[in-house]
Amino acid sequence: MLMNFPMNSTFRRKSAFILLIGLVLSLGLSAQDPYAGVKKAVQTITDHPDLEHAQWGFVLQEASSGTTIIAHQPDQTLLPASTMKTVTSAAALGLLGENYTFKTHLEIDGPIENGVLQGNVYLRGGGDPSLGSDRFSWGTDMEGVLAIWVNKLREKGIRKIDGRVIGDATIFEDAMLATTWVWSDIGNYYGSGACGLSFNENTYYVFFKPHAKVGEPAELLRTEPDMAAIDFVNEMRTGARGSGDQGYIYGAPYTYLRYLRGTIPQGKAEFYIKGSLPDPALYTAQRLREALLADSVAVTGDAETIRRLRLDNAAPTAPRTVLHTHKSPPLKDIVYWLNKKSINLYAEHLVKIIGYEKYQDGSTAAGTKAILAYWRGKGVDIGGLHMKDGSGLSRYNGITPAQLSKMLRINQQQGYFKSFYESLPIAGVSSDPGTLRRMCKNTAAANNLRAKSGYISRVRAYTGYVDTQSGKRLCFAMMANNYTGSNRAMRDLFEALMVALADVK
């Protein structure tokens, strides 16, 4: 190759020789250390000015042997954000089984005489997070479930209900939210509380009309479905075109005053944000009552809940008869959507139902206790692991990269692994509904790397699996807290690291 350079140019020959030697040495080092690219990406992150005041950790292990290949601050407890969902969902599959189903019961507590039910209708929740959701097959969406319930009552010859429609959410504690969630989250859809009788993912939509001028008030148009019971104080403003959804809903559970604050962007005739239902059990009972009236079944009493009636010392005690039991999709299908779309509500329901099934206590405290016991029993040292919810929304959570990576390795040895693995978002695949579909496109990581992402303010994390060029499976966890740059910049740094993982020979 050197002979292609002019022989009368000593400088050019020497330069070419030096470049060639450098290339050979580089290839030699790469051959000796297939992880050189990964180490370089790790060092780039470590030296990046955005992480000067930050904490970040990384663990890369062989999935089969558990051998640690690269580690940076592996035992540092960090905020996991939504990577906590891997801890919750895998434990749920292990403790409850892939085919576990939630059951919601339609009940009555009185006799039926001449088409009149002399008593109440109950919806006894079984903690189903998917009830009324349109993510699954027909019959589980909101209108489909309501139609089934109305038909079941009609099949019993009921044409009038001389009583109430009552939502019973007592399988779970009344406290729907984790105690450590922040005020700016809990009125919004992603801060929906886990209720024993949830419906339509406890979500409603608020529609606005942006103003022609930036900074001017945005007009409140409507809610879908109609939330006439809520008293909205509209302080929403109009943001610049392309500024995205910067709108928030503020309000506490079981209360009906909501403040609308922040901005929604110019450029559209309408723009919506999503809120969390104040009282899902009451809403479900109200919707059934409305559906009955629409189908010409008279209901003399109002919609109510056991919780509200207990507060008034008026909870009914008559024995009930089950008319119909609605079963959820199998747990593996719920876990699929939980991880693909990072649905906080689903994760919080799993925590509470685990607590109920293990200790007859449908609380977050009981559920997290059972989950930690599960992982301890699998050989995970849980020192430094703090679990305050199942979704990762709480800023009081903490876990180490080493713990996350070890849990991933343990999952591979379990019968539920296929369901867990398939629930993880796939990098670079546009058709995948997960959160990584726009990342790592046109790289070796695309349609290869699977990982759960996590993001809350000043927290970015990923944990999952990747196959090397030679087919070796690796598991990894990368977590950064308190970086000073933008979320996008931190994401780009981690994306480069993920690509380097997939490039390993």
C-alpha cells in the first residue's frame, strides 16, 4: 500500500506508515478487547461536563454466567424512575403467575319481584387495572364492559332497581396514592391512584383552545368524558408553537376542585391534556347507573361507594349474590402494556394486589414488603434498595445498578422470562409500541436491544438486554441522577452507550 505514494515524498510515506501502524494497533487492541468501544462510551459519560455534579452508575454483565464485564459505581443507590417497573412486573409474574386474572363482581343484595330489584347493585372491584381499557380485546373497553353489566342485570329480569348502584373498592386501601408522590403529579393521568375499582385507566381528557398570542389564556372547551362534577379553575396559558404539553392538573384524590396551570402550544384548533379521576369507584358506579337509565332500567337511588357510606356509618350489610364475574386479560398481557407504555397505574395495582394475595392487605406497604421478600429469596442483596411505590414515580425510591442487573439475570432462569422479555421496549423498531422505538435506529442495537427506560426530572435510566455480534447476551443497567444538561442530552449519551453495547463482537 505504501508504494502508491510518490517515492519522492518522504514526508508523505512516513505519514502514511504512521497512520497504518495506528490502524493496525487500533484493530489489535479491539481484537484483544471487544469492549473497548463500551469503555470509551462509559468514559465519555464520566468526563462529560453535564455530569460534573451528578451521580451515575453502570453495570454490564454476561447474562448466562453473571460475570461482570464493566462496572462504574455499581453499588451506588440511585433514583430509578420507571426502571423500577422491572422490579415490580417481574416479581408479579413470579408471585402471581403469568395467567393470573383480576376479577370484578357484579352483585345484588335483595330479591327480584315482578322485575323490581328490592335492593342495591354492587360493583365489587378486584383490583383490575385494565377494566374499561381499550388496549385489549373487545369486551374489556369501557362501553363493552358497561353493556355486559347491563345485559346481565336484564337477563335476571330486572327492569327497575329500588336501591343504589354502589362501587366497592375495599380490596385495596382507601389511600390510592403512594405517600411520597409529589403534588405536581397527582392530578395528572400518570399520577392516577390505584383504586380497588378502577375504570378506563382512571383517566379523562381536558380540551383547550390555544390563544392567537403567546402568554394569553387558553380557553377551556370541554372534558371527555363529561366531568361536570369537577370544579375547574383555569389558569392555563398559551405557549409558543412547538413548545408541547406543559400543562398540569392540580388536585387531591376524592376532591372535586382542580387547578389547570402551565401552557399548551399554539398551532392547533384544540389541544388536550389528561387528568386522573378523583374517585374511580364512584365514577364507575355513576357510569353503570347512567347506562342502566339509558337502557330503560329505572334506578331510584344515587350512585355511591362503600368508602363514602362507611364515612357516614351507613354501609349496607345485607348479604350479596354474585350475578356475573368479569375477568381481566392474563397478567402477562397487562405486564406487556405496563412496560411497553410505562403505565404507572398498572404498576401500582400490581403492588397492591401482591400485598392482598400474600398478606390479605391491599396496600402499597404490604405489596412492596412482599416484592422485596421475593427478590431476597432469589438471592438479591437488597441493602440500599428502597421501594416506596411500584412505578418509580416516587423520588424516595432507590436501587443500585448492580441490583437491577442481577434481577435481569435471575429473570432469565424463571418460567415467566419470555413474557417479561417480550414486554420490554425494542430499540429502533417503529412498529413497537414501546418507549425506545425512536432510539438507536439504523444501528446494531435496532431490533436487538430491549430495555425499560426511566425518566423523571434530573433522572434518566435504562435497564435491559442486548445481544452482541457473536450472539452473546448481555444484561445492563445505566442510571444518572442530578445531571445539569437537558434530558435530551443525557438520553443521547446513554443512546451512544447502548449502540456501543450492540457493536461488541
